[in-house]
Amino acid sequence: MKKDKILVIGACGQIGVELTLALRKMYGDSNVIASDLREEHELLRGTGPYVSLDVMNKEMLHVLIIRHNITQVYLLAAILSATGEKNPLLAWNINMASLLNVLDIAKEEGLDKIYWPSSIAVFGPNSPGRKRRSTLLSSPQPFMEFPSSPASAGANITTTVTASTCAACATRA
């Protein structure tokens, strides 16, 4: 049985710190690699491995995944709504290119799982409720226009929503 090895990209961001700490409790400190462009967050220091990573550097990302025998990737690196609305082209380039980098490597290396969390900007008043197990985002009804969201990836994204998590699981045929 293969041991889960997790890479959290964007571990020093809004969601990343808490998620990384929770995953380290679940899978063990050494099995969760935190990464970010920024300096390691003070709450992550001493809790497990940290790697400086630019997700836009596909070759560097690929080497990291191979070197650490990664089986799951949490892709949290993104340009968020406020900045994205001011500079949509930057948001599109970073958010979509980073996802495509991860998906290409995942396909090539046979990774087990990819998580790409959604932005609240994708969901509006007619979105599925929290108890819904899985919804294909082929025709979402956006609450706010934001061109670099999971909805932009169309049928490649399945949203898994439970009481305790909300993560978009990306798969590529």
C-alpha cells in the first residue's frame, strides 16, 4: 500500500496555514510538504517540511513532486478576487496556468488526488447546498464575474462539499 505524501502549494496563504497544520495532524508532519512563494509562515515553522516553490515553474514543481514521492496536491496558490478583479489577465494567467501545470504533472506521474479549492466568487444564491456530496461545475451561476475560477476549467472540475470541507477535486482525462 502506497503511503500518502501531500504537497500543499500556497501553504502560507489565507487557507493554507490552517489546512497544512490539519493535514499534518492527519497524515504526520513529515508526510505533508508545505510550499509557497513567500517565506515560511511563522505558524508552520518547526511543524514539518517547507519548500520555497513557484508553481509557475513547471519543471521545478515536477522535480519536487518526484523527489518527495507526492501522491496528492492541494493547489491553493492563486490571485484572489479583489486583485483578480483589478487585473483579470494576471489572475487568469496565474490561476489557470498553475492548475494546468499541476494537472499535466499529475497525469504524467499518476498522482492520486488533486484539490483545487473554489473561490466564493464562483458561487451565488442558486448554488448547491453544503450537504451536497458532488456537483459537476459545467454551468454554474456566478454571483460575481471572475474569469479565473474553477468554473473556468469547465468539466474538468468536480466540487466535493461536506460539512467539514469544501474542495474542488480536479481530474483530467
